[in-house]
Amino acid sequence: MGVPVMGERRLGLGLAALGRPAYITAGRDIDLGTRRDRDSMERRAHEVLNAAFDAGVRYFDVARSYGLAEVFLADWVKARDLAPGAVTIGSKWGYTYVGEWRISAPVHEIKDHSLGTLRRQMAESRAILGDHLSLYQIHSATLESGVLTDGEVLSELVRSREAGLDVGLTVSGPRQADVIRVALDAAVDGVNPFSSVQATWNILEPSCGPALAAAKDAGWGVIVKEGVANGRLTPYGSDARRPSLRKIAEHHHASVDQIALAAVLAQPWPDVVLSGAVTVDEFGSNAAATRLVLEADELDGVAELAETPDEYWRARSELPWT
């Protein structure tokens, strides 16, 4: 997978928090306030998309379950009059948005990795994004869902790749590394459908680093999500008050989100590190991380903040939708 980069440091924009009224990012309720109607959300998404594009970002990440994120992105691409290939757009299948545009919805998305869902959602994504769709990913593949051993699904993905659409997977949860290694060996008639992986890696949850390095060595594109841990590593998060992190931030005259993203960008294997910004100012802060270089002792210092995967994912599962 060829992914355009932002200068010498790689940054992309994810629309998980921009395409629907509710998401699990700390401080999002403060940033967005109460205006969550469709027009307000699309206007905000376009503002952040413009800021990212003007700063050099060329990778944009959406999903069928991100509310209207695909629609917002397609409308923006049309407004900017961008030709196919001018940007790289990755979307995902496997979750269906059922939140009905309500912050207080009891359920916001439903997971289903069946062949029927793949075919339905791929048709939906293609209808919205057309030839601008560059990469289609399994959304949060897990060993438990059986999607990586489903011969019908894998065969469909191989056919999509042979037709010219890059195919990848995203992973989530404490067994991310195991899922990546299984995906590296997945095949139908000797053909592996995947060319990329998107995973959570941050200074609180670095456990899948070796597996991402293996994916990179195999020639896969590597995309990192949740570099600021759903807001935990921003001024809104309690983890921003950790003394070692604050000391490094003060030394660089930087904010904690910039230190967190600089630590991700310092790893040798990401092609793209996603910003999940919901405001132009927040994106600008994230982008400043591309100009930071952390020293080896600083990287060692933030590495000491790592939690066990079970601790990290348990805490993430308890984050409220706001």
C-alpha cells in the first residue's frame, strides 16, 4: 500500500469523532458543545479536513460505522475538486452504525464480520466514495469473530484486491499482536488478501509494536490509531498530569498530545499516524508533533508509563460516549 506522507513525518486524519454526534474521546463534549446536528457536524468536519489537507495530510480514514463520515468526506472531496488518487482514502467494513444520531443511544454500533455484511457495506462505501476509495479494511478484526479463518470472506477480499482495491485490517483489544500475526499468515489458495494493518499503539499501550514491525518487514503498510489514547494523553485527560510526561512536555515547550504523538512518530514502522482531532486548533496541536524529536532518554521515560494490555483495554471500554 502506497500512502502519501506529510513531509518527512507521517500524519493522517481519522474521522471517527467527526462523522457522528457521539464518540469516546475525552474532552469532546467541551470541544463540540451541544451543536451536533448534521449540518454543524459536516461543517466542522470540512473545517478540519481543510486544515489537514492544507498542512500536507493526504491520508484520510473513515468507516461505515462512523455515522456520516464517508458522506462528509465525499462531499469535501467534491468541493475541493480532487481527482481520484489526489488523496488516499481508507474505509472499513464490519460495524454498522445504529445510534440514530443520538448521543444517548444505548448502542452506537453493531459488529458483524459476515460475508453478507462485507458485500453490503462495500457496495455502500463504493456508492459514496466511488473511485476515491483506495483501501478497504476489516474493522477491528479479532480472533473470536472468526473473520480471519472465514474462507468465503477471505476469498471475497482476494477478489477485491485483484480488482485493484487495497485490502487491510484494523485491530483492537489486548490481543492485537496475536491478530496481526494470524493475519500475516492468512491465505486463500496461497494468496494473502492483506496489504496493510491499522492498530492502536501509544505510550500507554505499546504491546503490538513487535507485530507491527513484523508487518512492516512483510511489506505491509502500517497505520497507527489512537496515538493520544482517546484523549487520555491530551490536556483533557488525567494521564496528562503524570510528572514524567509533564516534565518532557515542559522541556520542549509542548503539550502532552504533541509528546504522545512524537513518541509514535519516533517508531520505525508507521507509514501513517492518525490524528483524531475534532477542531482546527486541536489538529494544529497534533500537527506540531511532526516537528518534535524526542531524545532516547525521553522515549525511555515515556515507555515507563505503559500499562498491561488488559489494564489499558479495560479502561478504554469504560470511556463514556460524549
